Amino acid sequence: MDPIAVYVHTPFCPSKCGYCDFNSFAMDGEIIDRTVKAICQEILRSSLRGAPAKTIFFGGGTPTFLSGEQLDSLLKAVFEVHPPIVGCEITSEANPGTVDASKFASMRESGWNRISLGAQSFLDSDLLRLERVHKAGEIERAVLAAREAGFDNVNLDLMFALPDQSRHAWRSNLERALALEPEHLSLYCLTIEQNTAFYKKNLRGELNLPDDDSQRDMYEDCLRICAEQGYEQYEISNFSKPGRECQHNLCYWYGEAYAGYGPGAVGCLPLSPDLLRYTNLKHPERYCQAVENGDPIPFESEIIDVATQRTERIMLGLRLNKGVSHEGLPQGALAKLEQRGWIGRDDQRVWLTAEGRHFCSEVALELI
Ligand code: SF4
């Protein structure tokens, strides 16, 4: 079997952040251990047993809300079913408020070699507004603890265009992140999603969000400041030191197959030439019941045929700085987009220009 990317979803968090629309639950106690056991069972019964892992990514939720032993049992199950290839990138997301030196040391011992810290902001007032559980001071402590444990590949997630955030405050946030010398930065504009506490607050006019021009200026700051500090942008929201791109996320952007385990996990199985995309039951209780009873774990699935795969590859590939192959793309649309200054192209590839990055969806729609 070909090597495959492996994703494990742990859905628990100490509390729910106001802007969060991920499959996460503020639950504690017996359900966590039960869910860990169920995820291990799901992995061990996988139809992809034997496919080596080329990347492994634990996301959530907050994987580091689990104990070192629980995390270790999950990674052991992955290793048994998907032996990691040499150089396999093995990432866990982590919340700065849920880690310390001993948690990181035990994770390093288990086999993780990359940490992605949800820093979000270096201002306590922002973190309070976002309803995060950590304080700004814990971010630096978490990075130092990760380094002490031997992690030489650390990502920081930051968000901009936060309520009441000035451009000056954003730049200072970014500079504080860069001062910690992470290998990778993910810089996202806050989006207000339905079914979140922020959505309701926004409808009531309680969020003072930066306007479109300010958001654009903050994004331009990301590009300029990261470039000045030697970080290469390789995707719309992602920047890294040379050679430190997130290999796992690249698999998604290349439209490759991947295995997904855990409540709410999405997987995309190879059914040559098609792909089968499935989504697991989302609520931990229902997920555990299904695993324990031997019932189907996905609650929905769809066949992604070759034509749809091509469409998705264009949409996702355009997010990458190196863009997509222009083979088969409509020449008229390409000429129009080039004239508008939204794309660049050579004899093989098409990519978004700096201006075009503000119009990624529009460009994709023109090309598909
Ligand atoms: S820590 Fe992440 S997953 Fe958990 S509630 Fe906050 S945003 Fe959602």
C-alpha cells in the first residue's frame, strides 16, 4: 500500500472558545478515557491497516487536554496500523494552557516530533475576549518547554482582525511570535461562523470587528514582516522557515487521500480512480456507542469522482504559492484573470499574485 497521511481527532477542550466551530466539546471525566479507547479500536480495525504513515497529525479539540498515557496509547495504535516512514512528520496541536515540560517530554518520548501551539494572541485582553483558557505568558513558557523536551519543529497559530484589534496591536503580536523563533507560523483572519457564540454577539452588534480595509492591511503586514524575518509564505495563511512547511497540510492541499480517526474526523480513502470521503459521528457519546457496538462509525460519505477531484485540486492548489498546473484550464479565463493582475503563469503553472490572494475563491470559480 502507498504511504498515506493520518489524522486523529480528539474532541475535548477545557472550555469552548467563543469563535470556535470545530468539533470540540467541553467535557471531562470518564467519557475521555472511553473515547480514547474507542479511537484506538477504530484505528486497529482500519481497512487501511498496513498503509505506512507519511505524516501523522493529532488535532481537535485540544489533544494535549488528554494525559500523556492517553496520548501515548493513541499514537501506539497509529504506529501499529500505519508504521511511520523514515522522516514521518508527527504533529500534535497543543493549547499553551494544557502543557508543561513533563507533558512535552512524555510526548517526545512517545514519538511526536512537531508541536502546533494555538497561541492566537499575546494580549491577555484578546485572549479573554476570545474566551481562550490560556494567558499570554503561557505561550512563551510552552515554547520553552517544547524546546527543552527536544522539539525542533514548532508552529504558532495566530489570529488577526480580532474585536477591537488595531493594526499596531496586530503587528506587535506578530513580532512577539517571531521573537520566539518558531519554525512555522499559521496566520488566520478571524472568521465569524454560524452556531458560535461570536455569531450571536456579532448579530447583536457586540463585536467591534476591523473593517475590510483594516483586515487587508493586517494581512499585508503578515506578508511583509514574515518575509523580512526569513519566513517563506507557501500557502495563503502559512509561512515557514525554508524546508519547514507542514507536510501533513500539504497532503490536503494536494488533494491526496488520508485516513481520519476519531469523533467527527474526516477521511478520504483511495478507491482508484475515485476517492471515498467520509465523516465520522461527531458527538463523543454516539461515536463511542457505534465503535463499541460494531456499528458504522461514519454518518455520511460521498464518492469523489475524477472530475470533482480536479475541481478540488484547483481550489486547494491555488492556495499554494506555487499554484497549480495550467493543463486543461480555460485559456479565456486565464487571460482575463492575468489582465486583472490576479494570477501569474509560466508555461506549466498558474499561481495567485499578491493581489490575487485577496480573491482566491473568485479565481477558483473562474477556472473551474
Ligand atoms: S481550543 Fe480550539 S478546538 Fe478548543 S474550543 Fe478553543 S478554538 Fe475550539
